Amino acid sequence: MRFFFYGTLQAGNSNPAIAAIHRRLIAEGSACISGQIVAVPDNDGWFPALIPGEGEVHG
């Protein structure tokens, strides 16, 4: 199974929960996917969401 992380879920983030997840995975390197990132409002401000669209998102 493969995962694509972008934004705050990428390796190297200072969040301890994200670091714990990445310790259990084997990194395959950088990747790109078609789409765009939009800001979804939440209680802490906003959350980035990947949606279909023109453009390229790096992860």
C-alpha cells in the first residue's frame, strides 16, 4: 500500500504524531499528483484538502 503525504503530514514535520507514523513507513521519495489544495475551515483556522483540479501538488 502506498501513501501520498502533502502539507503538514510530510516527513520532517515537528508534530510527534506524524513523526510516529513516518517511523513505521518506508519512504520512496518525492512525488506529485494532479489536483489542487484548498483551505477547509476548522476550529484551529483551516485544514488543507486535496481536490481534483488543474495543477500539481508536491508531496
